[in-house]
Amino acid sequence: MQIVRQLGRLLLPVACPCGELDVRWCARCAALLAGPPVRAEQGAPRLDRLDGVPPVPVWALTPYAGPVRDVVVHWKDRGRADLDHLLGPALRRAAARLGPALSRAAHGSPGDAPLAVVPVPSTGAARRARSREPVAVLARAVAVGLHDAGIPARVVPALARRGSGRDQVGLGARARGRNLTGAVRMTRRGGRSLGQRSVCILVDDVLTTGATLAAAERTLERHGHDVLGATVLAATPPPRTSGQDGTASPRRTWAEV
Ligand SMILES: [Zn+2]
């Protein structure tokens, strides 16, 4: 039996992205993704709308650090599509827990139309390199989780990336806003599917600066839709950013958010 197992390991080596052998994912990594979802928008400087409206609420399961980073990288870019079965259920449970909060936030929205779960689009180059859209898996999981919580929801892949959004660094506030909105567009099919006025929740894998998420939010709003919030697997702990005088100014850490 021992020999068979060793042979099997040689032929089909199995390991958690963190390095633990003989399991597709380990209990420790699974525990890191067990939530509960935590508000993370304060750590994403580019979610700042610059118009006085508070940034869109973002719920994350965990900081994007340590073994979670390995799991996400292997899942997205190293062919570990089997991790769909770890990450999807994790986000499904999170969405079910968010259900009541979203339901309250959606109060007063038009009709009883299902909540539109909108994946934040990857760049065309990333999609071609992966030959799949990992975020779509997460969006489906969120829709199912909302159903679990009694909230009708449907996935609407309404958005696409436009060219290469210029980096925000060095742009003034107004140009930054224009640049943000320009990075994401509504697809014709997405527009039809969302109809006149939908209530949306955005889904992404990792929240970093928030620039793309902000662009997605703006695009939906510009087309008349309401964005209740966004949910992501993980959020980058706030970076150390350079102050105006060029010195590094530490931002708040995840734990303090
Ligand atoms: Zn692990």
C-alpha cells in the first residue's frame, strides 16, 4: 500500500500551494479563508471617489498575504483550477453571511429584481493567458451564497476592460477620475442584461489599490445602476506610500481597519 501511495505521489504530485504535500489544499489555508468577511475599503487608496461620497463598501475574507497569496497565484496563473472548489465555497459562505446587510442596503431599490452580481473584468491579455476567467467562478459562488441567504441574485458579466488604463500616478484629481472611468466599459450585452436600473454587487479576487473596482463602480453608476458594494477573496494590507515630500508614510495596517 505504501509503495502504491509513493508511486502515486511520483506520478501525480499533489500539494497545497503553501507547500504542504499530499493535499490539494491544507486545513490551515482553508481556515484562513473561513472568514468572517471584513470591511476592507479603507485600505484601498484609489477607491477614493474624490467627490465627497464615501468609497464603496468592500468585504474581504482575509488579508492578501502569506499562504493566501500563494493560493490565489496558483489558482489564477499556475493552472490550479481545482482550487475553484476551495475558493468558490469560501466566497459562497461569505456572501450568505453578507446577505442580511446587503438586503438592508438594497431596501428602497426598485422592484424585486434579482441582485446583479457583476464580476470585475480582467484585462484581455490576462484572460487570454489564462484561457478562462477565474473571477466568474467567484461571481457564481456569490450569487449562490446570496440565494442561500434568501436573496435572489444572478450573475451579469456586464463589464469589460478598455485598452490599458493609464497608471494613476502623477495625475491630478480630475484627470484621475476620468482615467478611472475610462478603464472599464459596459458591454452591449451587459447593458441589455442589466436593463434600466439594476442593483449590483461587484466581485473580484483581490483588492489592491481599488483603481479597477472604482472604475467598475463608476461605469455601472454612469449607466444608472446602483452599486451596493463589492466582495473579494482577499485585500492587500495597506501599503507604505510615499508622502508628498517623498518620505514614506506608513498607512494603517489591516488589523486596525
Ligand atoms: Zn496550505
